[in-house]
Amino acid sequence: MPVAPRPLPGGLGPAFSCGDARAAGVSPKRLRAKDLAAPFRGVRTVPDAEPPASGIDPLARQREVRERTRRLASAYAEIMPAHAVFAGRTAAVLLGAPLDPGPDLVVAVPDPMRAPRRIGIRGVKSRPEYLRATVVDGLRATDPASTWSMLGAELDVRELVILGDAFVRVPRDSVGSQMPHARLATIDDLRASLTAGRRIGARKLRTALELIREGSASPLETDYRLDAAAAGLPDADLDIEVCDRQGRLVGISEFVYPTYRTIVEIEGDHHRVDRAQWDRDIEKYAAYSALGWEVVRLTARHVRHRRTAVAIVDDVLRRRGWDGTRPR
């Protein structure tokens, strides 16, 4: 019968360097035991036993990706040089952005320092003024504006708008109140980072900057907004509190066309699988209808088939009085 590995010293934590482990009395044989993972040379982690999040909810998948990236970054942080920071896609995911982290952690150092070379790490060098840093869950990473500017080298314009929208969004608390102090960056922050010096992808970044708006809470919302603008639909007001005739809050909606008394809501999967959310949606839409609003409900499939979402809203706006011309 196999013998269980000896317990590790309590002070090591879920990720630790082999050097720290040896200093705490852990033998080389114990560091090779199968209950430990070795994500990087010189690092060991205690694998998490919790099951992955549900595969059908995009928000749950995004949280799972972020947590997986955070754990991997925490492991590398045990041996990361003091002058290095997580950057690029890695920093964006750590900051909560809806972005694929890629196959390797991105670690940046100021020029002329030597970029790290290690399996699982993509080391990059950058001018020191481009590496404005912050701390995310105890990890050193480039701040949101610097991260956005750095990603101009590899993202396309639409992806940069989605990322920028995520960074400048003003979150709301559990009762719907805005929390300006909790947003990650402002549009002015992004502009200042772009103009701080020569950037790879500067043309894409400048184009994206003109399209970024406060109020888009998800990639689907940004996709719809960009497609609607490209099709010539009038601009909608974003993330709007809708009140009744007595001024009481009825609901908060993603896209509001006040001139045409039309509201567009994009229903993610969590609206369908969360019973409480579903009930709230039904009550909210009934209240909107009683106030004379027409609600257009779009699914992810509608938005991803770009012409479908735009055509649905176009038909409703024309029926509600839009003449097909976009105000200048």
C-alpha cells in the first residue's frame, strides 16, 4: 500500500520556490512527489481540488480563466525577478478583462534588463516609462492603461475597443448604484498612455480610442454597439437608469433610444439559467412596457450574426419613428 507523502511545512503556502522549501527542511525527494505540480522550473504548487466552473456561463468561464491565470502567475511570482511585472494578455486577464490569456505568461522587464527565458514564460522588454505598474491580488502587473497600449501590438481594433470598454466601465454595486472609484481607468488615462511615446500598433490604438465608450459591460454589448454604428443606426445611451413617472427606478438597461422609446437588452446565458435573474427580467420588461417602452431582447447568437441583431433593432426603430438617417 503506497505511503502518503509527508505533510509540507505550513508556512510554504499553495505555491513556493524549491529554494524556500529546502530552507524549510523539505527534501529533494519530497519535492518530486506526485501530489505537487511543477509549473515552472524551481517552483512547486499544491494543485487545487475544486472542480472547474460551469462551461455554459460565459461569466463563469471568464472567472475560471482569471483564477487559473492568477494561480499560475502566483506560482511564477515566487521566482520572478524584482524588476519584472506581468504584462500584456496576462496583465489584462489579472485585471479582469475578457481576453484569452494565451499559452504563456507574459512578463516584462525595463530595457536594458534581460527578459526572462523559461518554458511557460514569454519575456519582453519595454521602455521603463511604458511599464507603469500596479498590484493585483498581490501580483505586480502593468496598470490598465499601460496594458491596453501594449496590446496594440497584437490585438485588432475591435479587440482593443472591447478591452478599452472593459477598463473604463463604471461598475455598479448590488443595488445598482454606480461606483466610479472602482473603475480601472478613464478614457483620458488610455489617451495619456498612448501618447506617452511611440507605440507598436499606434494607428490601431488611435482608431480604437475614438470608439471606446463608458457603459458597455460585456464584449457582446461592445460588439452590438460597434455593429449598430457601422450600420448607421442612431447612437444609443448606455447603461441607463429607467424611471417611472414618479421618478422611481424601474430598471437599468444597456442600450436606450429615448427619442424612439426603445430599449435594447442583450441576454447572456446567465439570464436564462439563473431563475432569480429571469424573474427580475420579466418584471422589469413588464414595467417598461407599461411606461410605453418597447424592449428588444437580443441573444448572443443574434449579436454574433451581426446583421441579425442590427436588422431587428433597425425594424423596431423605424416602426417607432426613425427615418433611417443618423443625426450628425
